[in-house]
Amino acid sequence: MLRVASFNVNGIRAAQRRGLTGWLAASAPDIVAVQEMRCPAGQVPEDALGGYHLSYHPGELAGRNGVALLTTVAPVAVRTGFGHRSDQEGRYIETDLDLGGVRLRVGSVYAPKGATWDGPDADPAKYRRKMRFLSSFRAYLTRARREAAREGREFLVMGDFNIAHTRNDLRNWRSNQRSEGFLPEEREWFGSILGPRTLIDVVRHVNPDAEGPYSWWSWRGQAFANDAGWRIDYHLASPALARAAVVAGTHRDASYEERMSDHAPVVVDYAL
């Protein structure tokens, strides 16, 4: 069994103080895709990572972004960025892994939050920036998936896409139809990267009719207590790998006071 997790920690040092190391020990994932490390490479707490091999792309924006992969085996290769102007921002990292008889190419992504094009909170520059990122990333995913297949590797990209794909991925979808993260063009983009022969949304594949399971809740108000969340963190896998998933969901913290982050880890067990 291969256990794989994706977790936007909202700051590695803060998450460590809130219990990240204990969660890693108790859950024992073989691979963890991490987003929003928000920490210079030289300041990552060594005891936060529980003995995992760390592949890290901190980017050049102090206190922001940063993506990583924690693995129980040393990677065969590590690549950062995907040929986009955001490559210096710490938004994508990818490794090749050989875990016994399982050969994988695994990516961790943190997409921009974006903004709306019009309305009272509009920011057209942020909107265009996110849509350019998504367009370039879609092209890269096609290349990366095909390269992995030629090398005999399954492909898995995980992370915070900052998009709720369907109504089942957002509790309050009616009031958010003009909000960033649930715009029609964002949802259309997300659908365009999925397919039975390309990439499969693993959690939705295992839980086809469920509301959620949500992976992000605002720190404000009663969003967490009322489970008024968004599912914006994903495992997207090549078809054979997706079909091997047997359990998929979120490790939601027991209470607001015990939250490690405003996100919850998304964890999938693959029968490999």
C-alpha cells in the first residue's frame, strides 16, 4: 500500500507548532506534496519533517509560496518550475521516484488565488495572471504526463489549485458563482485537464457523489464548525494509478483549536 498526501500547511513553522510532526508520524505517508512552506530553505526546521527527504522550491518571494515534496526515498531527479514566468515564485516542483517496483513522477503545485474580472472586489491584473498560469500549466501537464508514460512512470500532480471544480466541491456554491475560485472559466479549465485517458481527480473518483470532502475553511466565523468549506486541494493521477486508489479523503482536524492550517491534508491510499 502506498499512502500519499497533499497539504497546504500555510507556513511550515506555524504548522509545526500546531502539530504537523505528530500528524506525519501518526499518518505515515510515503509521499507528501506541500504548499505554502513560506520559509527560506535554510530556515526549515529539521525536526518538522520527521526524517523525510526534502525536495524544496522556496521561490524568491520572502514569506510567500514555496512548494515541496517529502519522500521516504531519495528522488531520482528533481525539477522546479514548468517554463512559465512564475517559475521564480516557488509554485511548482516535481520529482521522479522509484519506490520498490513503483515508478512515479510526482508534482506539487500552488496555483495563484486570482481575483474577479469585475465587481466591487475586482482585480483584473490578478485575474489575468491566474488565467495565464493555468493556460501554461495545462500545456505543461500534457507534456509531463506523456514524458512520464514514455519512461514507464505513473504521473501524479497534487496541490492547491485554488479552484472548486463542481457544486459538490463548495458548500455555499450559490453565493460564490462570481467569486474567484469558482468562476465559470476556472471551472471549465479544470474540467479541460481531466479525462479517462489523461488525468483523473482521484478523490472524486473514489467518492463520486459526496459533498466535498472539503479541504479548506476560512479561519473567520463559523466556517469550520459548520463545514462550510471548499475542495480546492487535489490528487490528479494518470488512469492506472487512479484506479489503484482504495481510500481517499481529508484528514480534517478534530476541532477549530486543533487546526494545523486553514487547509486539511488530502490523503489517498493506493493499492500498489
